[in-house]
Amino acid sequence: MAVNIQLITHPSHGVIEILMSRVGPVGRKLIEQIEFSAVGLVQGRLTDMIYAADIAEKAADVRVFDLKGTCPQHLTMIGIFGDIAAVKAALEAIKADESL
């Protein structure tokens, strides 16, 4: 199964609120403490998302959060927060990994 990857640069206020509502209160406090100009969204199976989060954080100066919600296909989504270049680098590293 392939992962679904999207990049949002300069997310709007509404998008930020959607993301904040999906990370829970602890995640919200952590995100409010960092500066970011981009968010990478990656969706797939739980094991793949944990692996992708590890790839992202090792590839670039980003923070990764679980974006909770309901999905009938049992897919999980992570949000990769950072500056545009760092998020792009993290997403490229995830795309380059042949096991995902």
C-alpha cells in the first residue's frame, strides 16, 4: 500500500485550526510553541506512519504529530511541521524510501 503525501505551504488560519483540533490538547500546546511555515500530511497504515515519522525527523529539522480522527479504512495520518525547506526535505526522504 502506498502512502498519500500532501504539502501545505503557509497554511491558512482555518487549516491550522483543523490540524490543532486533531492533535489533542498536548499536541496543540507543543505546536503553539514552534514556528512553522509548512505542514506535510502523510496518510497510510499505522506501522508505515511511525516509520515515516522517524524518516522525517532524521532527514530534517521538523516536528511530527499524530493527527487523530476516524477513517473507515483504518489509515493513520501524521502532520510534519517546520519551515518549507525542512518539510519538503522530510517529504522527499519519505517518498524516496522504497519500503513505503
